Amino acid sequence: MFVDVLGGSVDAAVVVSNDSDLKMPVDVVRHHVPLGLINPTKGYPSGALNAAPTTGAGGHWWYQLTSADFMNHQLPETVGRLTRPVGW
């Protein structure tokens, strides 16, 4: 992501993480393109990844995945010759 954004080959980026170790690349990316940040954990978003929606390039957004997101976006029980394992 970092290389692609700095190279000018993307117009926006989405990061699925709540890892504060990404603070530096996320901050740099926000100054160049809009960034969507998706928190896949149950916990609060990492404070290190917070910023105003208008920071840098602006147009940034945040979302926290819920169990309903996972349940509502499952593949069908059967896809071609493949079937979902029992209990999934």
C-alpha cells in the first residue's frame, strides 16, 4: 500500500487492521489519498490510528466489523462441487 500510494498508482486505500504498528504508514497514506480503516476486532479502535476525516487528502472513513457482517456474507452451503464443512 505504502509503495503504491507514494508511486501514485492508487486513488484511495483500505486497511483492515487495528494494529498500532501501522501508525506511520497510515499517517503518510492519509496525506496522499483517502483512507478507509476497518477494525476487525471487538475492541476499541487503536488510538494510534485515529485522525480527523479531513486530515491530509481528506475523505477518510472508519468501520468496525461485527459478527453480523461475517454471518451475512457467507458463501452458500454448496458452491459447485464444494460444500461447507458441518458446523460452519
